[in-house]
Amino acid sequence: MENRLPYYDGKHDGCLLKEERQTVVPLQDNNNQDEVLKQIPACGSQPEQLLEQGIEQQKNHQFEVALESFNNALKVYTEQQNQRGIGRALGSLSLTVYSLSEFSQAIAYAERSLEVAREVNDKRLEGQVLGILGNSFRHLGNLPQAIAFGEESLLIMRQLQDQPGEVAALNNIGLAHKALGDLPNAIAYQEQSLEIAQTLSDHQTQEQILRNLGNACYAMGNYPKAIRYYRQRLAIARQLGDYRLERQILRNLSNACYALGDYPQAIEYSQQRLLTAREVGDRRSEEQALGSLGVAYDALEDYAQAIEYYEQRLNVARAIPDQRVEAQALGSLRVAYYALGDYAKVIQYHEQGLAMRNR
């Protein structure tokens, strides 16, 4: 039996794809911004209030209105010739447009903020802005520049003994190395990041780093290590009560165990995923889990059990409806029945496939 990964799993799961893309631990942490706002010389409360308002809006993912608040703060700080305030506002603008995936604009704001930060010797702002520059250049594909800025940010964060900043810098340098295809270095940086993060009791940051480590180890083919990181991540997801995330991690664990050839364990994780998907009515995760179960039983040459799950998947696909998944389920059923020598069933599902294409 061919050792193949489930070819269908996750392709149309929009939330899942989004989750996999969000691999940046923000360097310009809002809690740090709240703290450093107090360091800005008070020349009237209005711009400080605007910055605080923008930070709160940013926390709530209200990025467009946050931009307005930060731009208004920048205007007032400029009128007051308050350089430190100008640098903070520019840094906040940079982070906000970065969150909107406007990476070239993020670089433009960050470069202006960096210039001010160095003029007024604001090392914390300098380190944060260097991090935004590194992440932005990574997204634009300029990986050597991304690593250079990341290393500068890391040096400053270590000088400041800013452990959350150090965690973020290490993680993001690791992401740049991963994008270069240098997986050993990516893992080395992110393992350093995880070690520090685990002392900070920041479960969400730990979860992010564990995801990156698990994915990097998986990409290297080091499935046992990937499984270890995914299991740690699963424990955090359950501690946070994030059931959607739990289902995503169970998918990763099932795939890694399958790739390792541990089909019984792959089945166990897929069954857990199936149970949670049905509890919340997540039909997409349900059909994916059913498909994974079918493939795993197929690998064990337990074709009768594989057929049971493929038929359930077919029913879910028709209920959603999703013709792509329906066609895959019909194909899986034909192959499984062929392995059993039940050619009448092979013909039956072949005809159903033809009828579906002619709808």
C-alpha cells in the first residue's frame, strides 16, 4: 500500500489556511506601548490619548480606525515638535499597516520611526521598529535583509533584557531562515525562542512558536519531533479552551503520525477530531477527519472499515454540498471496493461519479 498523506485535507478550510499563515509574533507589543507612552514628555494630553485610543483599537483589530487615531496623534506631535512622540506614532502606524499586509507602507513608516528613535536614543522603539522591518522584508521576499534587521532587533532586546522582545526576534529570525529553506537554523532560533517563552507563562506566544517548530520539523521529515511539538501545542489549546485550534492541531498530529507510519495513532487523533467537529457542527472538519480515517484504515488494508468512513464522508460532502470532495470520496470508494474484489460496487460508484459530473 502506497504511503501517502491525505491529499485532500485542509485545501478548502479557509480558517485553517489563515491560521497557518499567521506566524508572526508581533514585536511591537501593545503592553510595551502602554508602558512607554508614559515616557513621552507631556505637552498636553490629546496626542497621548489618541495613541492610547489607537492602541486599544489595534488590539481589537479595528485597524482602519486605529490608523486615523495614530495619524491624528502624529499631526499633533509634529505641531508640538515632540520627536519622541513622532517616533512612537510612526512606529504605531507601521505596525498597523503591517497588520493590514501593506508591507511596503509598513517599511516606509518604520524607516522614518527608526530614524527618530536613533535621534532621541529610544532603544526600545528602535528594537521594535527593526523587528517590523525584518518581518516586512520577509513577507516581501528579501530574506537576507529580513535576517539582518531581525539580528539587530535581537541584539537590542537582549541589551534591554526585554524577554518578550527577545522571544519575538528569535522566532521571526527563525521564520526568515525557514523561508530561505534553512530549516535547521530556523528550528535552532525558534527553540531558543520557546525556551524563553516558557518562562513567561504566555500561552498564546508559546502556541505560536510550537506551531512554527512543529511545521518546520514536519517539513524536514522529522516526524517524531514534530509530533512532540504538536502535542505540547495541543495541551495549550485545550488549556485555552480553543476548540477550533484543537481540531487543527489534531489534524496536524494525525498527518504526522500517518507520515511516520503509525496508523493506529493517526486514527486515534482523527477520531478525536471527528468527535469535536460533530459536537460543534463543523462539517468541513468532519469530512476531513472522515477522509483521514478512511485513508489510515486503507493503509492498514482494513478496507471494510475504510469504506465505512468514506461513505460517511460522501454523505457529508453531499450535505455541504462540495462536488470536489464528493468526487474524491467516490474515487476512494472505487479503489477500496476494487481492493476487496467487489467489482459491482466499483461500477456503481463509477456511475455515480459520471452522473455527478453531468449535473
